[in-house]
Amino acid sequence: MRRQVPLIITFFIGALLIISVFIPPMTSLKETFTLYFDIIAVFAFFLGGGNLLRVHLSKLQGRKEDWGFSLVTVIGFAFMLTIGLFKIGNPGGISASITADDSLFQKLFNFVLVPLGSTMYALLAFFVASASYRAFRAKNREATILLIGAFIILLGRTPFGMMLTSWVPDQFSILQIPNLAIWVMNGPNLAGQRAIMIGIGLGVVSMSIRILLGIERSYLGEEQ
């Protein structure tokens, strides 16, 4: 029964929201349920914070591999949570916003978290370059087409590409590399993107049906 009740609630709410899209008097239900979803999301934050502490505290207790990173995570989480809840270092006091420009919380966000995020994205550039090198190696026909398309787009975004085919007459302007790059982006690339979006949409629909019918039950956790 503990697993049947969530399934019934999921089916009822999901079916109700689907029906509300097609029946005008029920369209306001979407906004009402959105408010309830926001309330549920607040409790999800508590669960997420508790799970974060549980995982990293267990690593600290057992002195598992890389437990030093867990120590930094727990200290940072506790410190930011404390100054955010009690508005420590906030010039406006307990009633002011934690995102005020001169608040300690906002300063730590701007001068610690933002630079760390920038550093992470900068490191990702090397992984992207490595992945691009592996993907663009012309091992087969598909990789060769990908390599040629990428090369055309890269050249089309540079002054050298414009200069390289500037001699092509206007009657054959499509053969100019900048125009060819635009065609690749608006033609094959856009068609591929739409195909991917259609596939994602079909996947969302099929997964939604599985959840509504109770076939997909992973959100209920493991059966005991």
C-alpha cells in the first residue's frame, strides 16, 4: 500500500494536468499546481542538503579516499548556510536580502564561487579540445563529413576564410566560405538539431506514459 498511494497520486495529478491543457476552464490548474510544486521543491532542498551531509560525513568518518575534499565541502556548506540564515555580515540586518551588494554572503559568492566556476569552465576547454580532436579524426565516412563541416564553419568565421574565396563571383556566392558556413548552420545543422529535439520529445512522451501507468517506478526507490 505504501507504494500504491504514490502511484495513484502520480497518475491523478499527471492526468489532471494533461486534461487541463485541452479544457479552457481548467487552465488555471496549471498555475495552482506550479505553486504546490514550488513548495515541494523547498523540501527537496532540505533532502538534498541532508543527503550531501550524509554522504560526505560518512566519507570523513571512514577516512575514505579523497576525504579532504569532503571536509572542504562540509565546512563550506555549513559556513555559507550559517551566514545565509542568520544574515551574518549583512549591512541591512536580519531583514535584508542575502544578495545585497555589501553582504558577506554575496561577497563570498562573487569572489569565491564565481572564480571557481570560471576556472572549471576554463579547464573544460581542454577536454572539449581533446574530444574534438578524437571526433574529427577521419576514421570513417561520418567522421569525414563532420570534419569537413567543422572546417568550413571555422574558416567561415575568420577573415582568412573571407579572403580565401573573395574571388568567387556573386553568381556563385554560395561557394564563398562564409556563405557556405551559414548554409551548413541553417541547413544540415538545423535539420539535425530538429531531429534530435523530435527524438527528445518522443522520449519525454514515452517516459511520461510509463510513469503515469506505473510501469516506471524508479522514483519510488528500491523495493524492500
